[in-house]
Amino acid sequence: MRYSHGSLSGIPFVVTVGSDRVYLGAFWYAYSSLAPTFPHIDLISNPHQIQRSWEPGSVDLRNDRRIHDALMLAGVLVE
């Protein structure tokens, strides 16, 4: 299998709820020596989870209540 190499600065994505932008993230490659300072999806080691920023003391933007509420309303969360 042949892998293509992505950008060292990642490929951006935006998480939205309705028309509200909740946060900016990026698809990230583990071979980059840059530590992402925003939520990211590590495409090599963990492509199924949005991980938090590596910046110490940063607010975890993934915990926005609007995301939880939208997923509950859509019936895709089990509590």
C-alpha cells in the first residue's frame, strides 16, 4: 500500500452546529514535528478521534454543549 504525504501544517476542518462555527481543527500527520495548538485528527495513529490541543492550559473546545445537544437531538448519543 502506498501512502501519500500531506501538508506539515495539516488540512483544516471546521466543526459546526447548524450555521454556528464551534471550532477550527485540522487533519494532522504524526510525522510533522509541529505540535497542533488546536483540536486535531491524527491521520496516522488515531484517525477515529478528534484529539485536544497540545497547548498547555488551553480550553478544550471539543466540550461545547451545542455539539452534545445536536448529537442528542439527532439520536446518535447513548447516555
